[in-house]
Amino acid sequence: MTTESARPQDQLMRKRQRTESVYTRVRSVTACTLCRGRKTKCDNARPSCGFCRSIKAQCVYDETRSDFSNYDSASLHIIDRLEQLGERMENGFRNLSNAGNTSFSTLEDSHHEAKARHITLPPIPVVETILEWGIFDSLGIELQGRSLALTHDLEADVAYSPSCAEVQPQPTLDDRELCGELSLLGPDVKTAVQSFIENVHSKNPIVELGSLREAANNCQMNGFGTDGFSALVAIACALGSLARPYTAFPADSRDYQVVEERDVDRRIAHAFFTKACVIMSVLPSSLLTIQCLFFRGVYEMYSIRPVKAWLDFGQASLQLKLQLLSRRPFAEEEFDSPRGRLIQRLYWSCMQSESELANELRLRSSGLEDLVFPHVFPSPPVELSTHYDGGDELATSSWLYYLSETSLRRICDDVAWTLYKPLPTSWIKHVALIQAQAQRLEENIEAWMANLPRALLVKSGLSESTNELGLHIRSRYLLCRSWIFRPFLYIMVHATPATLAEHRKNIEPLAYTCLETCMDCINDVTFHHRHHGTWYMVRVAFASALLILAAAKARFVSMPPGWRDAIRRARVIVNRWNAESKNLQVSANILDALKFDAILDT
């Protein structure tokens, strides 16, 4: 390159450097990290900008941010986009940091203080709470605070078989023989582990993939041992044999049985699972054992056995809680190590999975969520892009989903605490208050959804989309919206004529929105796909059908077009999966007992 041709570029470079240096110093006009990462306008309000306040996110400006110099760019980008700071955890960490020699007893004290502050599971409005509405008294269901899954707890012993109907509490001879032949399946170990990474780990990216792949290679060459890594490989193979890539749901299909599941794959998955359980039975407590327990719970959820999954998630959470309680004072730098980052990921995955399932089963949790923890989001591994065959895009999408799920769950928890802590009858007494609260909650979730990372947006039509992670986010978003508007449907169904006359003008449109959202939940396109949340989503369809039927039965609410088709679709969804779960069979029976065919024909 000649001097003449280089000179204009040199001048441009010097000009750019001068410009950048000026902007680096003028922090007052620099957007916060969250707005800058999303490329949205920031009002630069201090200490928190308007957008960050609206979604309850931590607002960080460069001059006040922590030192993230040891994060790679992808990790920093994710943290900037999604990091929020919970006041409870921040205060708890500050207290722990000031306690110079915190011992086991001090951490126990903090645990009891958390209990004293009434930190418990959020009152999630599970489907059983709808069955306790007065309009369904004619069903004669006496749940008395119990879950259908516990009242009819036979699904936990349903073994994999072609009919999924045989009860086999112990492994059969065929299972043991198949377990003994797992060494012959060596060439399939790597395939099964890769399927696990792509289809299961992508939703819960907690495993160190380098170690997993190394252990898988060892098991393939030398067979399964009796160590923790062999157990982790076995449970990964079980999940990898059962999980399948997401395929689009045909728009014209009326049958959710569109994905062929080979019986041999299910038997192989069950054999790997049995092998993992045998190894795990002699493992001491460790972070590796906790990972095995967690993914054993995930396998049970794939198998539509929620009660057994709750036991596994609870055991994993309890072991992790004991490990955390036995540690010295939490120091933030501890969690910058690979072990510390693993603890973060285990904490959030175990806590969220156990808490959500404990709510659905209406049971207590291990209390892991009560333990003061110094991080409000799990930190992505430093080697974020090292071990993914698909490169940075797969890893980043996985972590964006993982952290987006975490933040969306918090919004859902806020909805639950705000609207569902009091009894439903109190909604009728405080209509104006509930309406104001719902408006605020709707603004929060819509602001969150409007700023969802592009990788999680469903861009094409729902039935054509293969963006599984985006579709799962959409499903939880719709569920949260239905929670926000459910109180107004209750008011329309159960309020006295005098109350309705006073508030109908304002309340009926909100109840109508609830019905529309319920229809959107039923018309979801992921019910044909087996995954960790299949059981939850079938219950969402069941709950949505109950809400629509309550409105139709009360005859006080205008019904949206297509509501009859939505109820029929919900019945098909429940029937699709009820052969694998006794409590889902009970759900189908309840729909039949409502005799909704008579309602549909009117």
C-alpha cells in the first residue's frame, strides 16, 4: 500500500480513536449496559433508568459496574442483557460478607432468618386451585389441598413398555439382561451423549461438556465403571436415547401422536437409566452426584413421572444445600472458579426445578430457595464456546434461553405473590386494587417480552417454526398472562349481581382476555413433543379448558370465537399423554364428568 493511499485511512483511524476516547469519558450520555446491549433508547436516569425500573432489572453504567474482565465477550453479553439483582439476595450476601468468621451455625442462623422473613414458595395458581372454585362443587372432588398427582399416585411405577400400562416396581429380567448388554452398545454411547447435549443439555446447560465427552469416550472403550462419571454418562445416554430434536407440528393435524417413538429406543433408554441408578446407589455425596440426581429427575419428567422426579430434584437440592451450609463465608471470588460456576448452575437448576414441581404437587421443598445465595443469575462457563459442535450460536442461544427462563420465572413469581397470596374470594372484595395490580404486572411482562433476545423470537408461523427454545419461552409467557387475567374471570363467574353491575364494564374485557389467552395456551404447537416440561404443559391445557368451561357454564361472560374447538383440542392433548400418567387419566375423567359435550352443542 502506498503512503498516499494509507494517509487518509490513518487520518480516519486517528479521528475514530479521538471520537471513541471522547465518548468513553462522557459517561453521562452513555446508555446503561442493558439498553446498550438491546440497542434501545436509554433515558440515562440514575441510579436506574426507566426501562430497568419497569422490569426490575439491575441498571449498570460502565463507571459503576463490577469488573467482568475475566468473562469472555459472549458471557458478558448475556449477563448484560439479562442480569437482575434481587434485593433479598443482595442484602443477604452483604450480611454474610460482613460476618468475618461465619461458621455452620451462622449460616444456619441466616437460614432461620430467611424463614422468619416468610421466604417460601410462591403461591403458584396450579390447576387444582381452579377445581376448588365454587362453580365446580358439583364434581364432588375433595382435594383438601392435595394435588391430583398425589391423590392418584400410580404413575410413578409405570415402566416403559409398548403399552405404557404395565406396573413394574422393580427392573424386569429383560431390563437386567439389557443392562448387562450395554457394553455391546458402545458405538451408540457417543451418539446418545451427543443427543443429550443437543436436546437436553441445551435447556439446562450445567454439565462441563469436556469432562462429559471424555467420560463418554472412556465408557465406550472400557465399559461402564462404578464411579460418578460413569453414572453421569449413563443418565446422559438414557436421556439422549429418549429425547428427540424438535420437529414442527403440522398445521392441519388433529392428532398429537405425530412423532414416532420407537419402542427399542425407549427400552434402551430405560436400560441406561437402570444402569445409572445402580451406580448412583453407592455414590457418596458430591457435586457430580448432585448432577446425576438432577438429570435423573429430568429423565423422570421426560417419562411423565412427576412424583419420582420431585424426589430426585429434592434429593439433589438437599445435598447441594448441605454442601453450601458447610462452606465458609460466601466470597464472591469463590464463584469465579470452574467449581464455583458449577455450583451456581446447580443451585439455579435444582432450586427452580424442585420449587416448580413442589408447587405443582402442593408439597414442601427442601428449602434450598431459602438459603441466601450471592448470585441472582448463574454465570456462563468461561469456555462457553469451546465444547459445542455448533459453535457460539448454539451455546449462546442455550444460555440466552437458560437465563431468559430464570428471569421470566421471577416475573411469574411476582404475579403469584401479588395476585394469589390472598384467597380468590378476596378478589371480589378488592376489584379496583386487583385491576391496578394486574395492569402493572401486564406492563412488566410485555416490556420483558418486547425486549426478548432475537434468538428466542419465533419469527415464522407457529406451526412451521422449529425454534424450540423460542416456543418454550412463548408458552411460559402465555401461561403468565393467563395468571394475570384469571382473577377477573373468577369475579365474572362468582361475584354477586350487585358487584357485577358495579364493575362489569371494566372487568368483563379483562375476563375475555383471560379466555383468549387460555385458547392461545391450548393452541400451542409443542404438545406433540416429549420434553422436560411435557407434564406441565398438559396440565396447562387442562387448566385452560377448565377456565373456558367455567365461563361457558356461568353464562356471564361473552365467549371468544373458536372456544368450543379449543376445548375439544384440550381433550385431545390430555388423551395424547394420559396413557403414561394416572393423574392425567384423572384429568381426562374430570373433563368427561363435566359433560362438556352438552355445553359444546348448545
